[in-house]
Amino acid sequence: MGWKIIDRRLAWEENETLQYPTASEIFKLRSGDFSKKDNGGYIYGDFDVSEIRFARIGGKIVLRTDFDEISKNIVLKVFALKGTGSTNIEYKEGNLPDSIVMENVWYNLLSNHADVAELLKKAGIREDGKIALGQYIRLRKLLKSYSGVELKDYARTVLSNHPVKGESEKMPDGLNAVLYPYQQTGYHWMKFITDEKIGCILGDEMGLGKTLQIIALITDRRDMAKTPALVVAPVSLLENWRREFKKFTPDLNVFVHHGVKRTGLYSDLLSHDVVIISYSTASSDQSILRMVNWDLLVVDEAQNIKNPSAQRTKSIKRIPRDVAVAVTGTPFENHMSDLWSIMDFVAPGCLGTLSEFEEAYPDDMVGAELLEPVLTPLMIRRRVAEVAQDLPQRVDILQTLQMSQKEINMYEEERQKIISNFDGKNASLPMIQKLRMFCTHPLLLSEEEKTDPITDSSKYRRLCELMEEIISLKEKMILFTSYNKMFEILREDIPLRFGIRVLEINGSTPQNERQHVIDDFSHIAGSSLLVLNPRAAGAGLNITAASRVIHYNPEWNPALEDQASARAYRRGQTKTVFVYRLYYKSTVEEIISERIDRKREMFEAAIIGVDGNSENSKDILKALQISPRRDENG
């Protein structure tokens, strides 16, 4: 029992227990007016420390960082500084000493103790030694507000040493997928970055499987995560995300927090591994979303938060999380501030304030060149041409879409009309024609004055999102649809919306003119769109100038769809061909899509016609029974 110097601190030892008085307590002990610690209830003994001299002028705390060449880690050290002398301070469990004994002289460190303690707390650092890159960057962000910090710039050194090994590295348990080598590299890169407690941008070109890479990352983090992962995506893609998780990680508990399934209690969200929400829900449900410190916050189609002043952007940035990942094939669209806003989401403060950024990086090629070395360490972006050797010649991408509530109500009204007129005996394709037309676009059934087609259809909005990215890549597209009115919508809207040419071949295009249309399409510099009717242009044409094929509405006959895809995926094609199939869940389109997959699996390249047999009738009846409203209500 008695006063001792332990780890260069003055301590009271009693019954093998150490108590460290604060600097203010020591001042009171010396004056004789303090005996009981206010919050601990213990009593110090007589303050007999004659061997120690108490300095009238205190010292200060200094933080320093080093880079360990062996472990490749940033190391934080905490020092007490007095004059030319200094000594290490042990900083553990968030406890920063406010006094130190150096060469039997006691110094208080109150001059900057509160500032440095607050700095470490805001940076999320609770002990000295190895610190994560994210903690280090947060320290540097706060440098302007605090004194006593001496940090060197080790960020690029750490990032240049990240251990990306590709397929030689172990993939997470529970992931039911084989990733291409570049996808494995992307997963390991994101794992390294997020393990360093900082966010990043996954900016691969479209078609390279960004969703699967994110699912691998979330799967890896599940065992250690204390809270769920949160995925924010456009409302039309919520179901696509859910199905991708179910396909690749069936053991994860995934919940779509949307529509009538939304909960009003944040505690309900904590029982899941992954929660998927829309951008609108991210804004409207701030009260419960901000009650959780999410393990990982993923924003899909992150170009939606490129406007830093938009309420949607501000809402998402306010959601608490350990780390964040932005997923976008178009990280830069129009202005340099697009990149600032996305980077401010994944690594707040790393590019300074918006005004500081705009002053440092002009909105031109000079600014882009200046920004590149700063941005590159936190963004991974692969182009199709760079990873073509890893890809098959054809990549099929299924886009399972979700209707808006307005669309669900309109679809259900049309479905009920058909059912009310059905005698239950003769199920035929014409019965469900109007449902197919509505899924293609509601305007196909409307006699009202035309409106902006993107406001009425979640599928058309998703098409425009895909096209926007394809156009940014200067690629050509061919789109198949069965309906002339859809031709009309595309012919009128796409040139105005994107400034590209739209060519078309349908049943009214004379046979001797069709090759001229294709030649014209092939000779256009940059992007253009060729709209085709699969029956009129599904065979005999060579359209290898296009590497992107979009099946806008599924066809009842799988061979018709396969023949259509073969217009671009054929001999003479020098690029990887990406084939997109868009369909609405819980509608007639889902039944058609299931039929296509079933028939293709059974007969592969065989031609399956519609002959009115019992199997066709079963599919038609199933199409009448399935309801997006029933799905919405759980």
C-alpha cells in the first residue's frame, strides 16, 4: 500500500489494486482538501511523495505516426513533451493520461489534453500502436482544428502495399459462387480497404458483376459484424438484390425494408444480416435508420448521390456506419463535384470541403489530372476490355425489377378485369396480352395524352439508367421489343434524352432495306440504338457492331429470344457480348421468364413453339394468378 510511479504515472496501490489520480485530483491532494474520489468511492492514503518534484509549468501531449515496414501498418505513438525532453504515454481503452512523471518530475498535461482526447475520440482510436487507415485519415482531417499532432502522409504507402492476390486467396465461407479472377481481386481489395476502416468506390464498368463482389464482401464481414449491412438501391432493383443474395448466400438473413413490409422499430432491423432499402426510404425513415450504427453501408447506382446539395444525398450521408462502399459504373458524369460528393460519402473529409475541393481542382482536364493520384487509391475500376480474357464471350445479366405502388395498382386492376371475364376453361395467350403490354409500358394501354415515359414505368427508368452507362462507354446497343407503340416511345424519347440516333427494323421495314439500316447503324461513330422486333429481325441479320443486347420484354418462345441474341453474339464479333433481360417480378413476365429458363434447360437450342397444349395453359393460368400486390403484402 502506498504511492508509486507505475509506467511513468503517479499511482496509489492498495490490496494489489492500482488507482491513477487525475491531474486535478493531484492538485487537491497536494493542497490537502481531497481524500475521496468522487466517482470511485475509494480513499487515497497520505500524500507522501517527497521523492517527486512537482513542476509549476506543465507539458503537452504530442501524437506521432510511423510506418512499420515489416507489418506494413501505420503505428501511432503518444508522447509527453516538456522542453527538449519527451517520453512515451501509454494510451489504452480510450484513457489518455493528463499527467506524467519524467526523471522524478511530475508534469500536468492539461494545456492540450482535452483537445487531443477529443481528437482521438472523433478519429475512433482507443489505443496506441497499429491504427487502421481510416482512423489515420480521420486524424489528418482533424489536424486543422487541433494542436499537438505531427503526422506524416502514409496513406498512399499503405494502399500501395495492399495484399490483393486474386484467385489464390480464400473466398468467404457461405458464398455459393465461383468468381472470375478480376472479381476475386475486387473482393480482396474491398476487404483490405474496409478492414482499414475506410470506405471505397467499386467503379467497374457495367456487366462485370459488381453486385456479386459486394455480396462476397458482406458475407466475409458477417461473422464479426455487430450490426447488419445496409444496402441502398433504386426501388426497381430491390428485388434483384434480394434474389442475388438468395442465390449466392442462401444462409444470410436478408430483409427488404420497403412498402407495407417496412417496420417502425429499429430493433426489428437488427435481427437481420442484411437490410435492403430504396433511396426514398433512406430519406423518409431517417428516424430509425439513424438509430443503428450499420456495419457496412452500400449505395448502389451511387451516381444518385452526385449532387451534394440534394436532400437524398444528405440523408444517406447522415446514416451512421462503420464503413461505406459506393457502387457505380459512372463515378464521373458531368462535373468534378460528382466525384467529390461520392468520395465525401465513402471517406468523409479526405477531399476537404466542397469549396476547398473546387478551389484545388478546377472542373477541367487539369483538375482531373490533379485529382487522379488522390482518388485512385480509394477506387477500383476495371473496364471490359481490360478483363476480357477472364470473361466468356457472352455474359447474360438478368434484371429482376419491382413495380412502383402505382404500377402495382394499375396492373392488378387489369388482371382482375381479365379474371372476371374468364370462364375457367380455355386459357389462351391473347387473354394475357394486355398484361404483357402493361409490363412493357403503361402507355401501351393508355389513350391519354403522352407524358414523360420515365415517370410512368420503373422498367423504362431502369432501361434509361442502363443506356446512360452504355452511352458513356460509347458502345452500341440493340434492343428487342414486340410492340410497335414501344418503338414509337423509343423513337421519340431516346434522341431527346441522350442525343443519340435511334434506328429500327420491324415488320413494316422492307426486306431489301434492312441491311442498309444495319450498315448505317454500324457506321455511326460512338453510341446508337437499334430497335428490333424479334420476329422481323430475330434471324438472318449480322449486327456485330453492337456488343450490348437488351431484351426489353420477355418472349413466350425461348428460341425466338436466343435467335435474337445471336444477331450480335455470332462469328465476327470481337467483343464480349452482354445480354440483358428485363422483367417484373410477380407478374406475367416472371412466368414467361421461368418458362424460358425451363425450356432452355430442357431443350437448349431446340425451337419451342406455342401449340396450345396443356403446359401452355398451365403457364397462362399461373400468369393470371400471380399478383404483385399479393407479393407486396407479404
